[in-house]
Amino acid sequence: MLQTARPSRYVWHQGQMVACRVDDRRRGASRPAILVVIPYYNAEAWIAPCLEALGRSDIAHDILIIDDGSDVVVNPGSPADNLVICRFEQNAGLITALNFAASFALEQGYAFFVRQDADDLSRPARLRRQWEAMEAEQADLVVSGVHAVDEVGETIWSGAIQVDPAGLRRLLASRNPVVHSTWFMRTSLFRTIGCYDERFKGAEDFELLQRIFRQGSVAIVPEELVDYLVRSGSILSGSRGPAAQTVRVLARHFDPASPQAYVGIARAAAAVLASRHLKTMVRRFIEKHRR
């Protein structure tokens, strides 16, 4: 078991190297097939329940926590022998953390890369249900439904995915229909289609999902397998996503043969314009009442 306080890895971020301290708590030489990846930033209130929920899974897995320069060093609570914590010495952002995790998973030989937010809870059957679906359908990515809640546990929305993969692909022409925390994917996919694209900050999962649908195969476990927390002040608490970046993703992957692609990019562009118009109205209202 390796436990070190010295920088043992580095990541490249905005033209400079950022040191990463690795605390490897795994035991034994063998590795399970599944690596659950948890980007972490100032989520100390949620990380222990997140890990406790994963601990109720009945399928072997390791966990990688990427602490993206939090103000308080991540404390996972109870000890675990399937855990690796990598702490960046400064905040490098979600995309850098995810791409670090992709490289780690490839280097360490994990067959499956599972996305999980530090404030979300995987249900006990999640890993097994998604693994079984992946093996049965020989898919590259498996997604599921979610149960979204606010910070006091009240339901915001809840439901299974109601479409098949073909229907999901049609929805992809206008918006991101999948919650990132439900992804269960083959690690080898990073080698064939690349990692998360830094140019699409805030919509990096949507852009990667576009590439997966074009070059891989997707399967769906319809039921809710993740309890998904929408915190006040988060992107999803006020909208369905970063509208401007959504337009850029749709433009990059625009299919001129698809009528839905025209509708999708028009709707996304309208959302950007509406958002700017609303901000202008609010600013003018404030300025008027300051006089």
C-alpha cells in the first residue's frame, strides 16, 4: 500500500504543471474491473454519504477521488481498502480532473470508468445493473435514470429514461438528455475517441456524449440508479445547462441531413438570446431603482 505526501504526479493546466499528491489505500496486487471516479471540490458535507452508498454495492470496485485543490483536504470518513485519493495542489477545474482520471484508469488497467459526483448517491444495485447491461449488449456506455433532489431532500424530478438508444440519439440533436453521474463506460473508449475537450467547459460531457454516439454504442438501464443532488447556485438549479456552450457543441456536431439538428440549434440559440435579454432587463430594473 502506497501512502505519500510528496507530489508523485503532475497534470498540465493552462500552460503550467500542477502537482498532484497521491494517497493510494488499495491493498493487494489484483484490481477489480470497475473504477468509480469522483471529482471533488469543497464537498466535505457529502463525501462520506457518497462513499457509504457505494459501499453497499455488491460488486467489486475501486474508487478514485480527485480533490481539485479544495480549501479543506478531503476526508473520506471511515477507512477503505479500495480507495485512491489524488489531491491537486491548486484548483485545475473539472475537465482537468476528469482527464487525469481517464489517464489513471487506462494506466492502471481498469476495464470500466464510472462517473459519480461527490454529492450524489449510487443505489446499491447501480454498478451491477449497469455492468450486466454493458456485457449483455456489448455497449461502450450505459446510462440510467435519476432521482433528482434539492439540499433538503425534496424531489425536483424523478423518473426512468423513457426512450431507447435511438430515441436518446434524436434528443441529443437539441440537448443533453443524460445526467453525467449515471455514466458507466468502457475505459478503452478514451483511446479510440479521446478524452474530455477543454474547449467546452460546462458542456464537456455533452460534447463527449456526441462523439460516443457517433463512434460507439450506448445502452440504457431505464430505472433510477442514482440519487442526484441539485444544489442551489449550481448550473442545473437555474437552467438545463450552459446554453452558450450547448450551441457550440451542437454546431460542432451539426448534421445537415437531420431536420431535428436545425430545430435543436435554433432552440439552443434562442435560450442564449433569452438569457441575455433577461439579464439586460434585470440590470436596467436595478439601475432604475438605484436612482
